[in-house]
Amino acid sequence: MRRLRRCKIVATLGPATAQRSALADLFRAGADVFRINMSHASHDDMRERVAMIRSIEQEFGRPISILLDLQGPKLRIGSFKSTSIQLSRGAQFAFDLDPTPGDATRVYLPHPEILNALQPGHVVLIDDGKVRLHVVEAYPKKAVAIVDVSGTVSNRKGVSLPDTEIPVSSMTEKDRADLDAGLNAGIDWVAVSFVQRAEDVAEVKKAARGRALIMAKIEKPQAISRLEEIMDISDGFMVARGDLGVEMPLEKVPGLQKRITRIARRLGKPVVVATQMLESMISLPVPTRAEVSDVATAVFEGADAVMLSAESASGHYPIETVATMNRIAEEVERDAFYRQIINAQRAVPDPTGADAIASAARNIAETLDLKAVVAWTASGSTALRIARERPGPPVLALTPNRETARRLAIVWGVHAVVTEDAHDVDDMANRAAVITRREGFAGAGERIIVVAGVPFGSPGATNMVRITYVEN
């Protein structure tokens, strides 16, 4: 199951891909990571899907990563006497703590923390921005707003607050229960929703206790204003363009996508570009030209992975969608301009021995036209450093830890193999050559470069390189 592309594919699971056979088909078509969205999955659903994925992993002999996406706080208005109301532009409308059904003048907002945080001038969006208001009066138990964009508002619609920092944790009690269940089931990554500050990520990392890596979903303006500190503490990132495009001007999203992608690469941490990438394939067997260009842009930019949401979870053509995304990525990576763009974005290595060695290994491999860069890695850090360099030759990560191999399945260009740790330098070189040939990356008489840390098994101790021949 050697992939012919470096950019990975994340496929969200749902009703359209609930059967084991569908999951196996998704993997064959090109999915490297399966996302379980806890906004729509019960604990039993999640455990069943994890078990199926691990069964497929065993069948194909390849590590598969599982991304558990936490729901986060869901801010919603209350209900109306007549189920829905029509708000006209210029009309005055109030949000308050009165639980009685609302009307055309007011509605219950069961979030006192929002009312305490709202200030005059703040924007309030209802139903993913379909209705827009701005606050003119703010009190501890009531906010009065003026309608800027008219529309119909019905019961329990969601509320977005692009200007307001809400003093709530990104983790609800449901999220804590979902996280515990996911960790016990053996998931690999946790995506954190509603991130506003670095402390939101730190809270989830503390709860996970190293049993999974933590991915911050960048989807709120408050996160953009603290981007560096959030990205510093996170293990990976998701450019959640759907929510980001609701709470910020749409025209800013492409630039933010590039900014986040480049910071992630500089930090050597994986970044996933998500939302509406092949949206039309929910109901059609082919994408639009604009969607193809959108996926291609993320691949050209060097994103570690591109993600499918409803397309693979509830669409009519989940397998075709993954196959289409796979073909787009392969074609982009064959393009003559791809390598030029990737090389032009290369970050300067950090002034550490491990980063200098990773940079040198990439340079040697490309100068000598070696067939692969092989990284012996216990924690995955060596493979991440090599991947940050975006080398021309493929990257093989050899690790004694199955959990590490699974976590690396989301990282650009990394083909992870679980194997016993090296015993000495000769064993390191010899087995790297054998595995590289077995996995189809090099033939007899061809050369590879091996990167490792001595003593073996010490996380983060990348300190040596060796060029070796693949024997007959």
C-alpha cells in the first residue's frame, strides 16, 4: 500500500461509510487518516469504528491514524412561540436570560457568559451568518441589537460572536467524556474545537496525558490574534475554513490558510486544510473546477493533509471523492512547478544539532539523488524534522512504537513502518536498506541515507547520518 503522493488525505466517517467494507474501500482509494466527528457519533459508534479501522490496519499491514474531533461548546438561542420569526433589516432585537419562548422582539440566550462579554458594537451572527446583528446596548442579563442582514430565525439556531472573547473552556463535560472514551479506544489525534487561547489546548493536553497528540482547530478570530502561542503549544493544526469563513470576512481566509500552513511548516508540525474541499461531490460524481483548484492550492502550499467532511461522511460518492482527491494530489506533485514552490517555502533550520542534521540529510539526499531518507524514530520527532524539510526523495520512518507510526500517518511524505529498534549502527543501516527495498522505495545497488539518534531509543536525540547501499 505504498502511496504515490506526499500530501495525506483525511476522510470523515459517517452514515455513508459506516460499514467495514466502505472503510476498506476508502483506504484503498487513498485515505490515510479517518476522522470521527463526536458532534454526530455516540461512544458506541466511535468504538465500533475504531475496531473496524484497526482490523483494516491489520489486513493491509499499514498504520492508520484516527482523528477524534471534539464538538466543543455549542452556543444556541432558545425557541420561539411560533417556531420561527422573520427579522427585518433595521429592526431591534434582544437576547436575554428569560427562558420563555421568544417572539419577533426577543429570544432566550441560555449563555450568561455571552451576555457578560458582549459590548456595544459587537457583531452577533445567527445560523452560520445567515442573519447578522450588531449590539447597541449591553447589560449583564440582556443585550439589545440592530438587524444588519435580515432573514428567518428558527428554534435552537447556532450563535457566532466574531468580536467577543467568551470566558468559557473549549472543553465541555461532553467533550471530557468523549475524550476519555476515545483515549480508551486507542485514537491517535484529538482535534480541539472552539480554541480561543493557548490555555484551551493546554487543558486538553493535560487531560490526554500524552495518550494522543492534540490538534488545534483554527476557526475563531480570537485564535488568529494569538496564533503563534496557540501553534507553539499544539502538536498539529487544522485550518477549519468553514467556521473561520463565518466569523471572518471570506476574502481573508485564503491568506490565513497560507499563513497557518507556513507557520506549521516552520515549526515542523502537521497542518490539515479542511472544509468544503470537494463539496459538490456530496451529490455529484465529479467536482467543480474551482474545487479541484482549491485542493491543488493546498497541495502546492505543502499542507500535510487535505480533509473531506460531509463528502465522505454522508455523501453519495465517498469512495469516488477520496479517489478524486488522491488523483489531484498525485498530479500536483508531478507538476514541474511543485518542487520549485515547495523549495522556495523551506524554513531556515533551528540552531540545534537535530535540525541541522535533518537539513543536511535532505541536502545530501537531493545532491546525490538518493532513493530515500530513512529516519529511525522512537517518538516521531526525527521523522517530523525530516518532513519539515520536504525532501525530494521519500521519507521512511522506522519505529518500534506502533502508536508513533499511527501518529505519523498524517505527516507529509512519511511512510511509517513498525519494526524492532536498531541494536547498533550496522544493524541500523542494514535493516534500513532491507526495509526500504521491501517497501518498494529502492532496488539493489541503489543508495539511501539513514538518520538516527545514538544511543538508540532516546527520544529527540537525532545526531547521526549514514549513506548506505541496498544489497541484492
